Amino acid sequence: MSDKNDELTILDATNDYDTLGGRIVRAREALNLDENEASRRVGVTLETYQNWEMDRDEPRANKLSMLAMCLSVSPTWLLYGRGKSPISESVSEEVTNIREQLTRVNNLQAQTAQAIEMLNQSVARLIKREQE
């Protein structure tokens, strides 16, 4: 008896509803590449590459294949959002970054609360002095 996962096809995969340009951006960012480096690796001008990311133009088939290879994703994922997304590999890293930011915000909130309390105490002392 075959495993159900063995029977899945590309058409059964979860669809990614982002645009081609959005998927290009996500794949590039997952590799921590800037637009200049990505365009150099694919062999196109920066302007051409930026047009792809902004959905102003689409890469031709030969460049799409090269782009997918350079971004470590499949051409099918780039075009249709089907298959493994690069973001799924860095979710834990994103969670870690968000937790760090949340810790900083919580610390700032605590410091702000202390500062407000000190200001309230100063105002209360000044009012008391003025009334004496």
C-alpha cells in the first residue's frame, strides 16, 4: 500500500497567493541577498531585476530558470506559488527575532512606567512644597 504523500502532485500543494515579484523578494531575502547581488548572480541589470520584484515585468524562461537556481527555489514556486517556499525554512528565525523585539519593547515599557512614576512623585512633591 502506498503512502498518501507518495501520491501528492504539485497541484495538491498549498497555493501561495503572493505575486511573482513578491515571491522573488521573499526568496532573495531568505538568502540575505540584496538586489544588486541577486541581479549580478542572475546576469541581468539591476533595473531589470527590480522590475521583476515590482511586478512590472516577468523574466523570460531562460532567466526564470537561472533566477530560481540562484534563489534556491523551484521555477514552479516562483511562477505559481506551488511547492516549498523559502520562508518556511526561516520561520523559527523570524520567531526568534520577534521575541527579541518583544523583549526590548517590554523593557522599554517597564522603563517608561518607572519614569512616569518618578515624574508623578516629583510633581506631587512640588505641589506639596507650593502648598506649604
